[in-house]
Amino acid sequence: MDMQWTAQDLAFAEEVREFLDRELTPELRAAGRWMTSVYANHERSMEWQKRLHAQGWAAPAWPREYGGAQWSITQRYIFTRERVRAGAPPVSPMGISMCGPALIGHGTAEQKAHFLPRILSGEHFWCQGYSEPQAGSDLAALAMTAERDGDDFICNGTKIWTTHANVANWIFCLVRTSKQDRPQRGITFLLIPMDSTGINVTPIMMTSGEHIQNQIFFDNVRVSAANVVGQVDDGWTVAKYLLEFERGGSAYAPELQVRLERIRELASVGMRPLIANPLFAMRVAEAQARIDVLEVYEFKAMAAAAAGGRPGVSGSIMKVIGTELSQHLTELALDAAGPYGAVFQPQAGMAGGPNLIPHRDELWLGERDAAIAPLHYLNDRAGSIYAGSNEIQRNIIAKAVLGL
């Protein structure tokens, strides 16, 4: 595999840097720099998406005919690297990286014409309705029903751990439309407006105090059958496609590299800098080696995808390594924060949602990275659970690679 950047790659990287220098306001940089989870401040993220959309860069992987940038895998990797280095916030993946590709791959011409432009502009802000109280990693156990009633479906049930359901105006859901011999059959992929009569959203407070997740209750919610994506009872086909890309459709290494560098900086301050401790320095060096290995693997996966492959099992591998490395970095950051990491100071961060625990709204103690370290630590515990738990991913790898 040739890991050298071409002249075209280098020119593209320079174009991206110039765009970021021009478009990133101090407020947008702060929203990216002081995130406390994988989600940026909602208002700033939407503002950034509008700027990307004006440039034609809001959907890097979409074909140009649908308003996307149609970048190569390499260009997407370069953009991610430069975005993280510049401190730009990420945009929500639910519409652009998940619902949009589902519509492009499985939607009707009418669905594409209606929904895709509104996803790009941010007029439609999406959330994902997959998990239920008894169906998380075992997604095929879902029980939310959708019964046919003429040209509509009547939906009843609940979805849980739904990110940003409190601000979304649309949700893409997996619902059970029939009972068949296998639980994966009889599931349908359905688009539901969040302002529908019978929908109730209840907040879930994270251990950090942040309100990003929610539980949604559907009580006789009427949805047009025209909002089915793909075939009725065959939504599992659409769901599997999206889960592959949720688990491994993006690179982890660029962000992890930047975060580790910030940990080095944090551990270098004070009268007795922690980085001078040989044991801590060894842990940092080991983390660097693991990130470098992940980056090489991502390059290999990138090359395979450029040749026409899909994430497949490599998506599971990257998800396991990337999320567990991310959790390890939160532990290093918490150590580097010292006593300031033992204080609850959410005012230092720019979270993906409001913090529901009473706290000061003003200044914080210590370095800002130290103040947000415990929030990162608490929020990142979910990384090895969402998008299919890492235990499930290891089962997939064992079956696909080792034949177990």
C-alpha cells in the first residue's frame, strides 16, 4: 500500500486549510475545541453545517447529483484531519451520514427529491430510532409496532438513548410490521415527523449531567406509508448498511492524535509536571503507538474502500480499537488534570446539550482542559456501547475473520 500523499492530496489539504481559516469564527472554534462528548453544541454545529453547505462540502461522501461533494476516501480523511486540527465542530451524523445515505441507496425518487436538500440545508434535523429498552445491541429484538391502516401506519412503542430527539424534527425508525420466522424479518425502515400527534419525548440525564439522550414514546402515531424507505418488512437490509458505516465509516486516528497532544500539553504544566513521571510518560508513549497502529489500519481500510469495498468487518475492528483508545485517553487526561479533575465544572465545556445539574455559569478553576476532563471521562463510557457494543463487535470479528 502506498502511504505517500500525492500532489493532488497536498493541494486539497491546502484548500481545506484556507477554507477553515476563512470560515471558522472564534465561537465556532470554541465549540469544536471545548466539546465534552462526541457531539458539539447544537446551535454552533448547525451554524457550521450552513457554512459547509454554502461551500458544497456539507456531505463529503454524497454524489454530486444529490448535492454532495463526492470526495474520495482520501479527501474525506484529509478533511477530517484538518478539521480536527483547526478546532472546527463536527456536524450531526444522523442526517448527513446516516439517513441521507439510506435514502440515496434505498429511497424513491420522490423521497430523495424531498428529503435530501432539506438534510443538507439543516431544515430537517434528524434523530435515530433504533434502540429500545429490550433491544440495543440485539437490535432484531425490537418491539415497536407499525400496523397498516389504509395508506398509513399506526405506530406504538418506545425508542431509547435517542440522541438530540429533543431538538430533532424528524426521526428514522426501525419498526416491526409483521412477525416472521426470523426476528430480522418483518422490520421496516420508516421516516416519522417528530411533531406528529402522539409523540412524547422524555429527557435522559447522562452521568455528566448533560441532556443529549432521550426516550421517545409513540402512542397511536399515524405515519404515511409513503415514508417507508426500501420495502415493507425488509428494513433490516437498510439497517445493516447504515450500521456498517456508523461503526467504521469515519476515521478515529486524526482526532485521537490531536487529543493526545493536548494531554501532553496539560501534563507539562505546573511545578511538578506529570509528564516528567516515567510511568505516565510510558503510558502516553504506549497510547501514541496504539494510535499510530490504528492510523495505519485506517489507511488500509481507506485503500480497500477506494477500490470499491465496504467497511464490513473492518468497521467493527475500527469501532473497537477507536472507542477503547478514546476511553483510554480520557483516563490519561483525568490523571493529567490532577485535583482539578475532581471538581464538577461543566461551565468550562461546550456540551452537546444543556447540563441539568446546578452549577456555576462563570469561571472555572485550573486549565480549561483539566476542568472538562471529568466530563469527557463520564461521557466517553458510552463509546464502547453505542453503535453495537464492543462485545458484539468482537463476536462479529471472531465469526468473520477467525471462523469461530
